[in-house]
Amino acid sequence: MTKPGANLFLELGFPPAVRLGVMVEPPLGDPDMPSLLAALAALDRELYCVVEQDMYPCDWAKPLPIAQRTYEYFKTCGMKVTR
């Protein structure tokens, strides 16, 4: 038997979860970015990431500053960033 709330994502749905703050930007939340980036660097391969902030539904002006802060944060972690 499953406890109420055990699978809150399925019970709540994505848009309401976003409105309640389920999405967070680095360095908040998990995983720990410095540890993750160190593990990726140990692979000794060329890698890339895409910075985006999916927050549907929301005001279109809200995701851009978060994506920009995430981009800047990755730069402080030593990542080579391009636009």
C-alpha cells in the first residue's frame, strides 16, 4: 500500500509543481555541482551542456534571469561557456 504523497509528482502534475517551486537553480538543490563537474572532468572527454529553465506555465520574463544566473554560475565553476 502506498502512502498519500508518496508519488506527489504524479498526484500533483508538472505545472502546479513548478508553481510550488519544485525547480531550483544551481547551486541550490541536487546534485552538488562541483562534485558532479569533477566527476565529468575525470571522464577526459569533450562534453557540453545546455542551460535552459523550463518553468511552464509562468510569465515569460521569469525564466531568462534564472538561466542567466545558471550560466554565470557554471562559469564560476570553471566551465568553458559559450553562447
